[in-house]
Amino acid sequence: MTSLQSPHNLEYSVSESAHVSEHAATFRGWADNKMHQLAKYSPFKGVMRDHQATSNVRFSSERVETPALEQIGQIPLDKVVFAQGVSQEEVLVNGRFVGPDTIYVASGKSLHAVTKSAVLTNWLMVDKDFFFETLTPERSVFSEELPFEFFIRAGESQCFALESAFEEHFESLNSTTSPSTNTQLSGTRILGCANAILMFALESERLRLGSSTRTYIVERSCQLFLENVQNEDFGVLDLCNHLRVSRRTLQYSFETILGLSPIAYMRSVRLNIARRSLLDVSLGKIQEAALDAGFNHLGRFSKYYSDFYGELPSETVNRALNA
């Protein structure tokens, strides 16, 4: 069994966030990570428990109570991430619907995830060298030099064992009774579960998960939109032309997959980008935040903003200044 040598419990932190941008910043070790709220008037509540167990192993457990969230992150090429999501509804991850029986394993890839309900996500991040030396002996499937991404349909017992190991691990970190010894044992158990899931996937060839036409349309649309987010004129017709689909097909795909229209999705992301700037008191004025988010008309931006967040942009700025 893989053994975790962690005598000093290097670094453990618990972060509670009331803003989605604050929560996004708790993803330590990522090359980049941003999050957007897609539903209006939703107070954000997120908790990240993060444990840098050794120089090459990090365990994190993330709980978000707020529904309708989008995450856009970048996993470093020298890291491998395992993700296990537990939610009432499936999570859209890079164009695939992922349930609690699916483990996401990736390195050097962009992550685009959308949730519809509250979710608990267990994250294991390891150095790529550690991954090949310790967790999997099969080097022909996973690339040491290139990015890779796999969706592993694991067995129910394996998924339950991994979830239980994470729960036990963070309970031991909060314990006052032999926390170092218990944490080392539970960390070793997590690594053992990850190794068992990888071996199961390699033996059963359960490494791929298909995507539907609708999820592809939504995933590609989100990518195209983010590439043009500062251009307010970029909209539904541009997406249709790029993807060569009808407006009706685009609308139906978004409503089926995200529960939002394309226009509502694009507007909510732009408003999230503007709010992130407004909450950062060092980034300047309201007009600059609006322009950076793709709103060229300040009055229209203020109306959209107050409709979505229940307060004016100036109120957000004043709150940030007085915090």
C-alpha cells in the first residue's frame, strides 16, 4: 500500500467564504481558478478545508451550499488532480455529466465545471512525479510530458471508500487526540483508494466518458464567450455562426444543460467579472469594471447589476471600502 510520510502535518487551513471570488482563491496549487454565480440573489456560502500533507501531496475538501456555480480553472502540467463530487444533481465537467460514481483525473488541463445544486468535492493534488512513481505503474496510458484527462467510472464501494477516507482525514485534523498519527493513516488510506481506483480503471478500461451534442454545444459556447467576454457585441448570433447551429438549437441546449438561456448565462458571467473587480478596492472605478466585463453602457450595466445582486455597483464598492 502507498504510505504517506507526513510527520509534521505541513499546513492545514479552513477557509469560509461569503463571496464566490474569495472562495475561488482558496484553490491552492492551481495555475488559475475563477468562479461565477449563475443565479441572481443567491448569497454565497463556501468552505474549503485544505491540507498540504507533504511537499508533493495536498488533500482538500470543498463544500459549497450555493447552487448554479461555474468554475473555470487551470491544472498545472506538473500536477495531477483527482476530484470526487457528491451532489444531488450531476455536475457538468468539461462537457460531460459527472455523478458521484465518477472520479475525474487530469493533469495540465483546463477545468470547466457547472453545478446545479449544493456540492461536496474532495480534491487530491499530487506532483506528477509522485503520481507515476507511487500511484500507478501503468505509464502507457498516462502521459508524463503531455496533458491528460480521464473520467473513471469506479465501483460504488470504491467511491464510498474514497469519500469515507477524506471525511476521516479531516476529522483527524480537527481532533486533539493523536492528530499526527491519525492524519498520516487516513492520508495513506486516501492514496490507497486513489491507487485502487486507477488500477480498476486500467484493468476494466473505464477511462472515457462520452459527451452529448448538447453538452458539446454548451461547452464550446462557454469557451468562445470567455475568449470574447470584453466585446459587448459578441452574442448569440456569433455563437450560432461559430458553431454552425440554429438559434433554437443553441437556446434549447443551454436551457436543457444549464437551465439558463445563452443570454442569461453571458450576462451573469459578465456581472460576476465586474463584481470581482468592484470588490477589489485597488482596481479602480465602476466604469472601468463595467468596460472590462464587456458593458459599454454604464446605465444599462447598473440596472443589470442591481437586478442580479440586489444592490447598486456603488453600494458594493462602499461595502468593500468599509470592510
